[in-house]
Amino acid sequence: MPTKAERLTPLPAGLVPLLTQKQIETYYGVSDWQILRWIDAGMPEEPFAGRGRRFNLARCEEWHAKQAALAPTA
């Protein structure tokens, strides 16, 4: 019988896993408070039927890049 690691299958083309709020906090190295501020500022969330929030990392990075481009430089 194959082990659990051997049973892993790749995601179908175009399907992207969504990150939880805790995972996105860890990815950016920020607190939950900072994530909530970014959401208020327009960082995209994905529709999710369960509890909590879900985020598409590619869309979040895109949003951060746009915010960086809009930020005034000193």
C-alpha cells in the first residue's frame, strides 16, 4: 500500500490553494491587526463558505505591488 506522501496528487491546472488568515500573517510576518488594516485598505479576500477568511496569495501580492507603486517616495 502506498504511503500518504506517495498518494499526493497535483492540483488541476488553474486551481490555486487559498491561504487562511494565520497563513497569510506568517507569510508576511505581520500580526492579525495588520492584516485587518490591509483588508480595510482593500486587500482582496476570497469568497469562502466556511469560517474565517481566505486569501489568494497571487492576488494579495498584486495588491501589495500596486500599493507600493502608489506610495509617495521621500
